Amino acid sequence: MSDAPNINRSTERAGGGIRGGLPLLFLPLLIVAAVWAFRMGAPIGVLVTLPLIVLFVFIACGFYALQPNEAYVITLFGTYVGTDRRTGLRWVLPWYGRKKISLRVRNVTSETLKVNDKRGNPVEIAANIVWRVSDTAQSLFDVDDYTAFVHIQIETALRETASHYAYDHDDSGEPTLRSDAAHVSERLLTDLRGRTIVAGVSIDEAHLMHLAYAPEIAGAMLKRQQAEAVLAARRTIVAGAVGMVENALQQLSEREVVVLDDERKAAMVSNLLVVLCADREAQPVVNTGTLYG
């Protein structure tokens, strides 16, 4: 899927706060200074203490902490300043806006969807998607809610992918949902990456988790599968029986055990095939007459 046109996309850039160690050292100094000034008494003590308290609150309001795989997006009156990914205690001027965003890997299992496969048969399908935020600016500024956006795109891509494959038993040799899960998952992964790039999201993995015929046709499809399995077994039995009969006739001829004309060979072949291909055990018949009696 190609990128959406006519979109002024945001681009993440490093920026934002500074290490919080130095501003943190000022807080106890301000407290000591405020206590000392307050003990001086009015009016000088009050005039000195109030600015110290305001400065203390000003510095204290600028702290924030970052854990591994977290980021803060820093803005100034609606303007994007930068993204801070450096872990630990950080500090920024209090009037800068801060929005925390997780960079951790997320694992989502979609809801079981009822979709139509390539042949129009209703099937139930679900997928497991592993994704993460890669560009914080795009995630926050280019889509309204990047988490909801990803969930909707997962459902859309899953429906689109399922419609290009038959559930199974494709005589043309094309990949099917049941037999070629890896191929289907790869197409789903490619489709999802194209759909979610606008949200600054990276799709790491996509795998089918659930695949079944819809309940209304499951019984009929099961009967079809059973019939096809029986036919496949019959083909194998017949192929083996023909080989055994051919081998038996060849050995009888080579060893000159008995000489059979075409009519007797045909009768023998018919009898052997009946015995070898029958569902029940053969009942032996003892011929007490002549060979041709």
C-alpha cells in the first residue's frame, strides 16, 4: 500500500530537557535560604522569602523522569520542540508541555473476524500483531489516536489479505490460508506496514492465530474434506493394487508357473483387484475342478 499523499508529516528530532541533577541541587539551597530569610523578620525577610518560594516551585515543576523505552514529547505553546529519550531524572522549563509516550513493544491479538475468502466462503480469522512506536512525532501529531488507528488498520489489513486467498483445496496451486500460513502472514505484514507508516509505527511481526470455516458452512465443508480424504485413499489403494497385480502376472510368466490366455488373465486381474481394493476381507473359495472348470 502506498503512502497517503498530501500529508505534511511530522519528523521526530532529539530535543527537550536537560539532566535533572543540577536543578535538584538548588532545591535544598533554596529551602535553607528561605528559612534564613524568614527568620530575618518583616519586612525584609518577607520580601526575600516570597521570591525564594516562587523560585523553588518554579524549579520543582520542571522535573520529570524517564524509564528505559519511554520518551517525552516536548512542546511550546503547540509547537513541537523535540523528543527526549534519555533515561533518568530530567528537567525542562515549566512552561514547556510534556507528553509521555511508551516505546515498548506491544502485542495485540485481533478479534476473530468473519470474512469471505477468495471463493466467497465465510471463514473466521484472527491474527497476532507485534508493533511499537518508532517516530513519536508522527504518532502524536499525524493521527488522532495512534493506538486506535493501529487496531483499525489491523482489522482492515486482515480482511483485505484474507480476500486474496482461498481457505484450502485450491486446484490451481495458488497459496491458501490453511496450507500457506507463512506466505499469508508475510503479505499481512507488508500490508500493515504500508497502512501504519503514517502513524510512526513499526510492525515487527504478524501471524495468523485462528482460522476456521464459519459455523454455518463448517458441517458441509467437513463432509467435503472427508470425501476428498476417502477419494485420495482410494487412489492410493488402486495404484498399489495395480502394481501388485502387474508384478504377480510378471512373476507367474517368468517362472512359468502357469500359462494364462488373455481371457484368464483378465479374470485373474479382476479377481485380484476386487480382493485388494475391497473394504472387507476376501472369502477364499476352493476350486476342486480343473483350472478352466
